[in-house]
Amino acid sequence: MESLVSGVALLAASALVAGAPGAHAQGRIAAEALSRPDLTDLGSAPADTRVTVAITLNYRDKARLDDLVLQQGTPGSPLYHQFLTPADFAQQFGPTQTQHDAVVAALRGAGFTILQTYPNRTVIDATAPVGAAGAYFRTQFHLFNQAGHGLRYGNAVAATLPAALGDIVSTVAGLDNVVKARPHHKAVGVFYSGMQLADAGAQAAVTPVSAPIERTVAGQFAGLYPAALADAYKFPSLAGKTGAGRSIAIVIDSNITNGNLATFWKAAGVTRRGSFNRILVNGVNPGVNDDVGETAIDTETTSSLAPGANIDLYLISSLNDAPIEDAYNLVVSNNVDDVASSSFGGCELDDTPFAIATDAIAEQGAALGITFTASTGDAGGDCEDATAMGKNFYSPDIVSSPSSGPHFVAVGGTTLLVNAATGARVSETAWAPGGSAGGGGGGVSSFWALPSYQAGLTRIAVVPTITVKSPDLQPNGGFAGRNLPDISLDAANTVGSYIAVYDTLDGGWTGYGGTSVANPVFATLVALQNQKTGSRSGFLNPALYAAFTNNGASPSGVYGADFYDVTSGNIGAGWSAKAGYDQATGIGSILGGAF
């Protein structure tokens, strides 16, 4: 059976993470010199600056792993849903104990302190002063001021990996701690005047009828509650499924208070039965910070649509590479969650080692039965970070990572209108861009080759031939890359479509759109479906595309009983919704009861 990643993609990866001809004599390049327009170089980092790295090790027998995971996710295969235990994975595919210990010994010998290792032997966390780290990776560390994020460190020249570790180590994260990802949401506004209310205060003022569809203020629309999305997408919850016995992991860099959650649940008519757990990745609690709006979207949506599911909030220090990779690896190592949800991303070509590491961990999760989902972004055909760093620095059509990874379900956005009385779908179109309104992310990967589950689809696109301002980030024009998104759900930040969430830091009741809404909705559907079938879903993409291919498009615009074909609207950059698969909405939206 065909491997998911072709040799073309592996060659594309080699420039950064696989021994490329002409690499430094010490070994292959671990990280190119840091260069971004949102950074101001402040010169050499002080000697007491510490560099903290997350080193991801290579799997053994990767081709066989690719084939296994593909068969586990393909209906009709003898291995369909025959998932491995962590011990099985470690024995068959994980780095050996000898390989793992060799990396640990090498790091210690170079002056690093080992912070954490994991039972799956996939990631090693270590820290060292800049002098020792610079000597080991043959680089120089500078301080940078990052617009919007303050002081950061990074390698000012290309860093290389010692040749002795070249066959063991896949990627090195943490040679800079620049924030390269951002939440994928669009705030609409604050709709409750009591901005200074204590958590869960004035309940009489914020508690409407039981299980409302909409939230209104002074008779005006102020957002949909999750119940509306459950109705529109025909969730299994309509048949009594609550997510009981299933668990959803959410990775994000801000906490949220119990009071905020209680206020939302009471107002939305939700009775929680599942647990709500906070997991501090690397022991760090980031507190409630500016990204709490994203946390509110993720937690309040999932916990309301699946009131019986356990919600595991994996809290990281910031949205940079090493903490994200550590969180993913911890989800896989813990092996308690059915699905791992990420509502953030950064430009794929800006950080290809991150793309490689995150997809590798997602593939390991898939082998165990864990489904990884990620939002595709809110800037139409452009990656989210490009807009933040200066208009068209990367040019349109650079997709967002980690959603571009072939082992992630890439969740895009639509504009959904529902009947306010019943929650039934009235219409659904591609979430169109316009000014600050954004649009659902889509397009073509410049890094990952077209996966086998997308082969043979009509309207599969290739990477456009475009020019970017940085020669180091030139997309591969004409490359037959993975197409995004896979599926799309409500993400619009327009009246009648956006959702209402509650967090006091942002003023109380706030309206939000963005693929940060669509992604946790889909992740919740996976957990509900797992309760319905009594099994994890694992690598879901082959089954999604098989259902789409087998059912086809009917004249009514519905693919059998599984999907709704979104056929109008666009997300910019030439990507429009049409009958069948397209780069604006992917397969379309979901009909969850039959799914």
C-alpha cells in the first residue's frame, strides 16, 4: 500500500532536517539562521541566557509505519482500527533504548541538563547556557525583540547537528523561542456590559431558557450557543450521546478560570458530567493571558457539545515550537485522549522542522488510535502569520502548519446560517474574506506531497508559481502537494453565524468566529462518534475521503448521508467552493449523526 509521504516531500525536507549535500562538516543543518521581518536583532545573547531544546528522534522502519497507519484508517482493510498499544509501538517503531540513551549521554557531555524524557522515547527535553548550546550546535545565539512578544533568543547563524547523531535525531526545536504560531480566531465584540463582574456573578442576568440556540442582548443577535451547531450538523448528541467515557485533549497557551466555565455552562443550559483537567506541560502554568479567548472557544465549545466527555487542557508556556511538540508528545505518551485539538498555526515554509516533528508525533498518535485535528487559519489563501509580519511577505498560498501535515485532519471554515428556533441549517457557504473579516484557510502544501487518500480527486491543485520576498522561503511552484482543507464547519464572524463564549479578561460575553471555532466542533464530533461506535477513530482522513469518493455528490448537494456539499463562496487567492472537493471547503461540512 502506498506510503503517505512521497520521496519528493522527503527530498524537500532534506534541506533542513535530513542530511543534505553540502551541509556543514559537523553534520546536517538542524536550523537555518533565524530571519523574520518581525524580529529586531539586539546582538549576542548574555551568557546566562538558557537555550531549551526538544529533540525528536527518528522512528524505526518508517515505511512500514506509514503503511500500517494508512491501513488502520482505511475501511475494509484487515487492520482497520486495529490500534497498537504504546508498548507495541515502542517495540516495533520507536527509537531503541540504546539510541535514546546515546542522545541523552551526548547532550550531558556537551553541558546540557536533561529536563524530561518520555516513556515512548520520542522526545528529549534539555537545557544549557548559550555558550554550551552554541558550541554543541556550532551556532551563535542572539537576542531579538519580536513585535508583540518581546525579548526572544535565536540562532543567528545556521545550527548543525553533530554527525554522530544524524541517524538518530529527526529534528531539534528550541534553538529559538520565537513565537511562530497564533490562534485562529476572529473576535467580533463584547456583548455584556458587566465587564467587571466576578466570575459566575449576576447569574439571573445571564441565564436564559434551558439549552438556548442563540444568545441575544437587547433583542439583538450576540452569538450562537453550541446547541445550534449540534442541531445544524446533526450531532450524535441529538440521539443521546454525550461523549461519556471519551476524552478530548486541547493544546493552548492560556488557562481559563473555573468561574468563567461555570458562567458559560449555566447560561448555555449545560450540565457537565465529564471531568475537566489541566495538564501543565513541562510544569508551566501560563496563567490567564491574552490568548484566553482561544481557550474559551476551545473549552466551552467542546465541553458543551460533549457534556459527558473528559476535557484535558494541555497548557504550554507559549505558541513556539518546543512547547507545542512537548504537548503533542505528552498527549501520545499519556494515551488517554481520543482526539487532540489544535486551534492555532503558523506559516508552513517558515518552520519545516516543526512540520516534520508535529506530523511524526501525530502519526504515532494515529497508530494508537488518537485523532489529531487542527485549524487551517483565518486569512483565506494565506497563512495567518504572513499578515502579522507584513503584507505578502510570504505571498498568498502559503498554508498553515500543523494542519498541513498529512496525519492531521485540516479543518477549514464556512459561513453557516441556522434557523433561530430549531437550529436547522438554512444555508452554508465558504467563509469569504474581506478586510479584517478573514476567511477559511485553504490551498496547497509546498512541503508535503499529495497523500494517497487524496489521489484521484477532481480539482486537486498544485502549488502556484509565485514570488516571495525571502529567497529562503520560495514555494515549490507546480509541486503536487497535499491539498487543504479536509473538512469545513462554521467559522464566520458575521451576524447570525458567530458563537458566544465567556471570559472576563476579554470583557465577559464575546462573539467569535474563525477556524478556531470549526476545529473544536469537529474534534468534539470525533469524540461523540467514538462513544457511538465504542472505538477510537485514529487516522481519520482515509475514511473521510473513502466515504466522499464512494458516495459522490447527489443533485441535492449532499454526499450520501455523511457530508453537505458547500458549493458557493470563496476564500480568496482563487480558491472557490464548487461541487465536489475544493480548496475553499474541502469535502464540505459534516452530517454527524450518520458520520
